[in-house]
Amino acid sequence: MKQADPRPTTSLEGQFLIAMPSLREEPFARSVVYLCAHRDDGAMGLIINQRAREIDFGELLTQLGVVPAEPAIRLPRHAEAVRVLRGGPVETGRGFVLHSADYDSADSTVRIGDDVCLTATVDILRAIATGAGPAHAVLALGYAGWSSGQLESEILANGWLTCPADPDLIFDPDDGSKYDRALARLGIHAGMLSSEAGHA
């Protein structure tokens, strides 16, 4: 398992970004983003609370040729539980698997947090399909990206709140409650938030 490159001392890598009301446009309205990388040259994260309802994991495995398209195919219980999320507006055809640390794909798995890893190769999909994958996983299509200094500027402009990530929240199937639950980790109710800078 690869360790992520050294990060700056002010890195928010491995934390949640919680959208403030000022972020009204899709896909970031009421979004919770797990920040996978935060370096001097930019940041990358995955939205964890927006389900891609038009496709399920089994269909995706069939489209990618990981499993045959026969109706009789039965996926292992863990595979059936994997949800497909809209990870962000960048490279929406590319898949990223956030998963628990009990799976390691040699050079392609990167540990981000204590029990959260990222693997972006088809190997993990094959492992999940055969029951050899991680205990917990979500597949995100696309990602959210920020250029150097952009995320910091958005935070200063009252665009995002930050808090330590909770793996249970990442892998919980109740996507609809994740925004309010992430805010609750900061002791905040959504009704308390203001969209005006400096008045949260």
C-alpha cells in the first residue's frame, strides 16, 4: 500500500468539506466532500452524499466486462452493497473506489485516513465481484478538483466548513442524511448557517 506524498502542514487531506449555503449550484449544493489529496499544487476530493441513481454497481461491473451479463450472475453480499456515487464534475467517466483499509492492491492503493483508502484501478472491482474485496466500499464516478490556492480561497470566502472525517459516515448507505450528520459533528444545524461571509 502506498502512503500519500508528504503534505503541507496546513493540509486538510482526510477531512470533510461541508458546503455552505453560498454554494447553491450543482453538484456542490448541500454536498459533503471527502478530501483525498491536498497539496501545494491543488486538491482533489470525492462527494460522498450524492447517489448516481441511474446506474448500480452490478450494471457497472457488466459494462466494464468485470462480470458476465447473464441474469443468473449473483454478486457477493459485499458487492451488492457497494453504492455508485457522483464523485464530482471532473472526469465523470472515471471511477474511484473509497474503501476500508482491509484491502490493498499493491502499488495502486493509497491510504488517506486511518481506515480509508483510495484505489482507482479495475483490480479492486474484480476483487469485490469475487468476494475478495474490502469490507466497506463506495464507487465514485468523477471527482472534485481545485487548483493551487483555490480551495483555500473558497474556504476563506465562506464556501466550505471543514471537520475531521468519519469513515462510518463515508460508507453509510443513508446518503440523504449525511449533510446534516456532518454538520452535527461540528455542533451545527443547517438552519444556523448563513450564506454571507463572516456570518456563519
